[in-house]
Amino acid sequence: MSFKKFTLSLILSSAFSLVFAQNDSWSTDVDSAWIASQNGGRTELNDGNNEPNPECIGDGCGETTFQTRTSSDEPQPQAQASQDEDEDDSTSTSSSKKKVTYNEDGDATYTNENKEIYRARKEGFYTSISLGFRLAGGVNLLFGEKADTWGPGYLGNFGLFVRIPFGAQTFRLMTAIDFSYRRYQYEETTEFSDNEAYVEMYMFEIPLMLRYIGEDDGFFFGIGGDLGLKLSGFSEFKQETEIEGKIQKDKRDKTIPTNGVEIGAILDFGYLFDGHFGIDIRVVQYFTNLLDEDNLAESTLFKSELWPFNATFGIFYQF
């Protein structure tokens, strides 16, 4: 072999060795992360079909593939569609708002329906129950046999009441627990003496009334009965007697006993201003004798039939 041929073969073998060495170095230096970025997230060089990955052929194919797969994995078109739909809805809503016109018949129907709903709620049993309290003061009178010797007295009253629906919407049943103080005045001049007395009573009362009221409250009118139970009582009797030109004075306590039970009829009317605060006038006529004749000790009061009559002006508040 000549020197030129030897030299040429040496150069060619060196070139081939250099090429193969570069290929081996490229195979061992390839990083798996780079393969994944060039192959859509997969570390193998193809999709397992022994075919070249068409997405990874050519320069810069890995960068293009990564962007393509990322955009395909995320639901961006759907989000864009939803955004478009929202814009369409907002546009249609704004256009519909612009098309709203006043409908007199429709508005009247809506108003009437609201009134019916309000009335239905108001007529509900639970929502129609009212609790409250009443404070009142007034005068008392006595009618009957020997009632002319008794002058006007006074009384005070405080109570708690409940008002519940009864039948039709315009009727209410009202009952209460009342505590009252009464004072009656007696004065009489006879042939032999001048007499003065007063009677005090502390009463526990249970009124029961049926009231007629308007649909929106306001004026009301009621009628019913009252049961009065005496809690305690006291009386004082003063007498001045002239005997042979001399005046004798005498004072006696608890000689005018009163009955423990009273039964009467009630009539009241008033006005409720704002659904809570109101005023009323109540009159009660009793049909039982004020005095307990079986235990009466004053002779000037024998055979008396005294029927109490009370009239009060009250203010009340209901919840």
C-alpha cells in the first residue's frame, strides 16, 4: 500500500470514528426533561408505535408541540364560549331592560295580589294574636235602693290583655287579667246623727269581650261580661250624734262589708292609632249588690241594694 492510500484511509477512519463518537455523546447527553418538553410531556421519543412522532420532526418542533398540547389540555375555548354567552346574556338583559314599559293593568293586578297576600298573612291565627297592657282611671257610681246617699267615687285599673281572632276577620275575642282599686263615698244626715263613710276595695277582674274592629284597625267596639273577685276590703264609718245638747263622735272600722264576687256587663269603644297604641272608654254595670247584708253592722244601711257602675278612660299598648 502506498503512503497516499494509507494516509487517506487513516483520515477516513478518523472521520468515521469522530462521527460515531458524536452520535454516542448526543445519545448519552440528552436530558429526560428536554425529551419531555420536546415530546408533549412524555419521556420516550415516540408514541410507542415504532413510528417517528410527527409532532417532533423538524427544528423547534418541541416548543410548538408543548404549546399545542397545553392549549388543548386547558378548556380555554369553553371558557371563551362561556364569556361570550355571558356577554350575550348581559346584552340581552340590557336590551330587555330597555324594552320594559308601564303596564297599568299588570301593575294593578300585582298590587291587588300583594294586598291579598298581606290580608292572608294578617288573617293567620298566630299573626293576629295581640298581647298588651292597659292603664286606666275613672269614676264609680252606685244605683239602686238608698243609692242617693252615696256620692261619686274613683278607681284605678291596670291589666294585661290578649286579643285573638274570632270567626270573621273583623271580630276579635279579648280577655284580660285586671287589678283595680275602688273607693266609694257615703254621706247621710238623719234625725239623730250625721254619718260619713268610705269603702275601699282591691279587686281582681277577668273581662271577656267580643270586639268588632275595622280591617285596618282604627275604631273598635266591644261588648261582653266581667267577673270581679275581691282581694281585700276596708271600710270606715264616722258618726256624730247630738244627745241633750252634747255631740258625741264615734268612728268604727270594717262595719260595712262588701260582697266577694261581682258579675256585670261591659261596653267599650276606642281607637287604635298605629297598630300598637290606642285609647278606649269602658263602662261596666254590675248586677250584684255591693254590700254583704248578712254581715252588715250599720243600721242606717240596712235594706240597701247598691249596684256599682264604673266608667274608665284607658290607654293601652299592644305588641
